Amino acid sequence: MMNEIVKKKKELRNKLTKKRNLIKRNTALEFNIDAFYKLTEKIKFNAVDCVGSFMPIRSEISTNQLNAKILDMKKKLAFPTIEKNSETLIFKITNSLKSFKLGKFNIPEPNEDSKEIIPQLFFVPCLGFDLKGYRIGYGGGFYDKTFEKLKKLNLLFYTVGFAYDDQKQNELPIEKFDYKLDFVLTEKQLYTFL
């Protein structure tokens, strides 16, 4: 039997997907450079060697300007891949935003020959986020499990939800394995949860 939180999350995912589709159609601005610079000030961005980002699918906020800015700032840029039978993500560096193949769930991933790396800063897609720093994704738990694994290795890293401001919820249903984000960056502002 499905527990109450899982059921609530499933219903919420359907609602938030429809909402994000509408937001995408009605929003021109997808990257706020001032909010991005606020983030770089809060986390000692100069010490960051590699940034993990994502290629947007469906109605996710575009990462084109974000990714271009990261490359402009001379940082390595890595994207998640899902290896067969794995519950966590592996990030691989790519020098070109053209060297991608379709991976699991038809999500663009760097080619196999790309080098693996562990970023110090991660931008994470969201269906929604709340004012406590929790996000809701598609339900696979890949980001949550990846961040938990890196935390157990005592690695220092920051997690940033990247979403439209109108994807904000007052509170999301939370399970014990849900990983709390450090920040959420939207087209309007930066939310800080540290």
C-alpha cells in the first residue's frame, strides 16, 4: 500500500508539471545575472573548480545562459549521467555543449569518453521547491542519493535548485531521504537555506 507522503508527492508532481508547463510558456526571462552573482559571493566561487549543471528537458528552465556564464568564468562544466543499475549520478566534464547523447529517461548526457569528476557546486532541476530548501523532482531520487553519498565521503559541495520563481511552494511533503538544498536560484532572486 502506498504511504500518504508518496501519494501526496505523486499528486503534487502532476499538478506541478502542469503548472511549470504554463510558467514556461509565459516567462521570457530565464536567467538573472544579479541573483547568480549573489550566489557566487556567498559560496567563494573562486575556489570552485567544477560546476555540475543539467540539460533541461520538458518544460524545465533553460540552462543555456547559466552554462555559458559558467564556461565564461573559466570553470569546468559537468553533467549527470545515469549508469546502468545505478541509483546515483556520475558527473562528466564536457568542453562542448554539442557532445551529448540521449541517456536513461531520454535525458541528454555527455558522451562515454568524457572524464568523470565530482563538482563542488551543483545546479539541480526541480518540479517545485519550498521555503525550507526542499525540492521535488520526478521521483527517482537520483540527486538525493548522490548528495547523500558525497556527504558520507565528507566532500564539501553546494547544491542549488534552478527553477522558475513561480515553482515555489509553501511546504512540500518530505521523506527522511529528501536532501535539503543550500540555495535556489530563480529568474527573479536567490533563496538561501544555509
